[in-house]
Amino acid sequence: MGVESELLGVLNVKVIGSGQRILVLAHGFGADQSVWQYILPYLVAHYKVIVFDMVFSGNVDPKHFDFDRYTSLSAYTADLLGILDELKVDKCLYVGHSVSGMVGCLASIERPELFEKLILLCASPRYLNDESYHGGFERGEIDRLYCAMKSDYAAWVSGFAPLAVGVDEPSVVKEFSRTMMNMRPEIALLVARTIFESDMRSILSDVKTPCSIIQTAKDIVVPMAVPYHMQGSLGGKMNSVDILDEDGHLPQLTNPGLLLHAFKRVLEGSEVKLEPTPNVN
């Protein structure tokens, strides 16, 4: 697998490890591939791991962010499939954190043969509430979020990052704030609008790939009703929900050891090396 194409270079694609099976790690809004730094060393001993930066990440030159193109999740899906095609991947396990969960779902509908399993980590098909669905946010809350991001992005990050982290881990708050601040405010606002205005509930029944949903017990972004809604709506026959005894939207930073145990449970036929977890403080 050669990292030679323009897409692979733009999105800082890395292929690490020498395992037989391929594991793709896709990060969420406000993060970059460094969000996997604490679990990556334990995965590369058993998998060939693909990591990359989503185009909105601060690690990607903002000239590559097309404001007209990236107004729907399908554009991110095209990027993901482009990476896998360039690397000549014919089958993979996919971990999608937050918005990347739905990106993986869309990709699996388009190219089901590529995906052995989807692991949906703190993912949601819809963030807005309606009469019969609890997504977590009212319309007014989202509109105020947009206004706050637009008026003073740095102030918004300083308030949002601790809520998203969800636990008293100042170093993690600092790290997530760093990656959020690396994003251009105008890009962050457009991406936030794309995420919060999307409704992927109708496509879940078309996802036939087995899905393992991993969710923290308390997440300001994804309420507990969501993983069970997804489990009941996904079209495949082997879909599970694993609730982590941890708060926050970023368990790969706040409790990587616990997340590794969850990965071991859902990655059938494989073993994840579980050694003492690196200190994240």
C-alpha cells in the first residue's frame, strides 16, 4: 500500500502495523487522527491500521476544504472510499467516532463488500429532537450554538470542550481544545451545520454490515436513547450495543483502556493486546 496519491497526501493517511486484517480509525468533529494516540500502540500489533485526518481537521490545508462540496455527509463518504480504493483495500473493519460513524454507514451501503464490521463509537444518526425521537438537542439550542461559534469561536471552544470531554481531565480538555482551535472557525461552523442538520435515520435500514455500537454512559452529544434506536433500526442481523462505564464523548482519550476492552469484545476472532494503559494525565 503506497501513500502516493494526492488524496492520501492531503488527508495525511498513514498505514501502521503488520496484521493480516485491516482496521480503519476515523475521527469525529473537532478532532484529528491524534485522538487515537493512546489506543493505537495496542492495535498495531494485531492489525494493519489506517488513520487519516478528515478534511475539516486543522491538520489539513484549508485550501482543500470545498465549502460547496462538504455540505453533506456523502462528500466525506466519497473521501473515505477514495482512501480505501487508493490503498487497494478489499475488506476492512471500520471504527467511526461521532460523525464518522454515519460516514461509515453510508460507505457500507454504497460498497458493502468493503466492510467486515462497523464499530460506531459515540455516533448518532440525528442530533435534533422531534416528537417521537430524542436526539439530544432542541432547535433553539442548536441555533444558539451556531451563533456562539460565529460570534466568538475561541470562547465557544473554551465552553464546549469541557462539556464534550465530560470528565475532570484538564489535560484531555486541553488536547481537545487544541485540535478544535486548529480548525478554521468558518470551516468548523459549516461542518457543525452539516452535522446537526443531517438526518440519517432513514438510511439505517439499508446498512446490512454487522454493527457494534459503543457508547459512553453519559454523553452531552449523544443521549442514551440513541444507541438503542440505532440498534433497532439498522438493517443487519448482528448489531450490538456496548455501554461503557465512562462519561463524555471522547473515551479514546479519557479511558483508552476501557475502550480497548470493548474493542476486544466486538472484534471477533482477534485479540487486542491489553497492557497497562498509558497515563493520559
